[in-house]
Amino acid sequence: MRKYIIGRLVQAIPLLLGVIVINFMLLHLAPGDPVSFLVGDFPAPEEYVRELRVKFGLDKPLLVQLGLYLRHVLQGDLGFSFAQDRAVLTVVFERAGATAVLSLTALSFGTLIGVSVGILAAIRHRSVFDGFATGLSVAGFSLPVFWLGQVALIMFSLKLGLFPIQGMLSIRESYTGLAYYVDIAIHLILPALVLSLQLLAITARVTRTSMLDILTQEYMVTARAKGLLATTVILKHALRNALIPVVTIVGHNLGYVLAGSALVETVFGWPGIGRLLFDSLRMRDYPVLLGIFLVVSLSVIVANLVTDLLYGALDPRIRY
């Protein structure tokens, strides 16, 4: 496993470089000019516009800009934000905590509830609960997250008043101690539920299918014939083997959760990386956009590595 982990880390280096190059080229070839956005509608002199381009390094050829950016990234320097004139690492990591709270909460909730629903649906195969869970999974996976977020906001916040409308903290109150975390939790419930729905749906479907396949295996019949308790058969013998494809889905879905958080954060005004991504796109803030893509790519690579480690814990054959 040690050699395998080192090998995966070595493979991640050219992958990250490829991601940086592709993102850099796509952003700089896309329509829009950050200098035009910064100047605005004001009829600025050409000399001032030229000075801004020189300041941000936009006066150089594209390949030269790419080479300079790669050199700075290898030195741990992601540059400065065009719009905020601050270090990109500072700008991104100020928002990373909020996105981590939202994404990990949605990922945990979707995984736990999805696995539980999938197990119950497999145990009660062809029952009313199984049909209801299957239909709900299809609907949950089909609904666009940005549309669902707006509907949830209108119903539960505007109409019923059960949850706050926007933000991560109450603006009119200044809480401290335990009340501070309770306030965050109240603001977190609705966006986390919306973000977790698709993950919950696909996790439930995969768990149900995997459990149905495992429950028909011969060793499961042998376990029942030995007189083992039903909970022991399900949780100890069936679930451990059924979780292998589920772990794959959860690991790969981290990237989708991070991507979906951009839409959810925009709808709910959550002050995370997703909202920063939307604002940076609007302002053509290339360094911040590239910094966000790099952080997200690293997160997905780490998630895939953790997934491989979990394979070894669930299946001894992988370790040997």
C-alpha cells in the first residue's frame, strides 16, 4: 500500500500540471477582459489602460504568461487578485472554510442517509418502501440543484419562515459561544439538504443494487443456515462487501459536490468558494479562478487517494 500511495502521488503531479495549463488557456481564450471590467464605463486614457495591463502582466504573449504562472505556482505563489489586489491564497482560503463546512455536511448526510435507505430497500425488496425509495431516488437525481435550491428557499424560508433566507450568520445579531455555532447550523440546514439530495439519491440506488447482489451469494445463505442473527448477516457480512462500489461513488462525487456548491452558495448567499467563483467569473479575475480550480483539483485527487485506502480496509485482497 505504501508503494501504491507513493505511485498515486507521483501520478498526481503531471495531472495537476495538465489541469493548470488547460484551465489557464481556457480562461485567457474566453471572451472578456479584466482590465475593461476594472476600468468600467469611465473613458480612461489609453496610457492608464496600458499601465494596468503591464501591472497585471497581460501585455505579454499568452505562452509567456503561462510560463511565468507555472514558475510562480511551483514556488507556491498563486499571484494576486486583479479585483481585490490581495494574494490569491489569502482570498481563496478565507472562503475555503465555509465551503468545507457545507460540502462535508452535505457529503456526510447524503452518504449516511443514502446507505441506510439503500439497505432498507434491499432488505424489503419489492415492497412499498422499496418502490417509494426507488422513485424518490430517480426524482432526486433528476432535479437540477439550482432549481431545487430556489424552490426550497421560496417554500421553507419565504413562505413558512422556518430557515434563514441568506448567508451563513445572522446579520442583525452578534452571537458568541455555543449560540454562534447554533446560528451557523440553522443557516446550514437548508443549503446542505439541497446539495446532498443528488448524492443521497445515487448512493441509495447503488447501495440497493449492490446489497441485492450480495444477498443472493452462497456465503450469505451459509451465514443464515448457521443461525446468525439477521443484523449480523446484514451489517457484518453483506454490508462490508456491498460498500465497495458505494465508496467509489462517494469518492468520485466529492468533485460534483464541490461543483454543485457553486450553484447552491449563489442561491443561498453562502460565503464560500462557490460564491467567490461566481463573482470572479463575472469580474474576469483570472488568478482567483485558477487558484479555485487548483484547490478543487487537489481536493478531488486527495479524495480519490482516500477512496483507494478505504478499498484496502474493506477488501483484504487489495492489501495483498
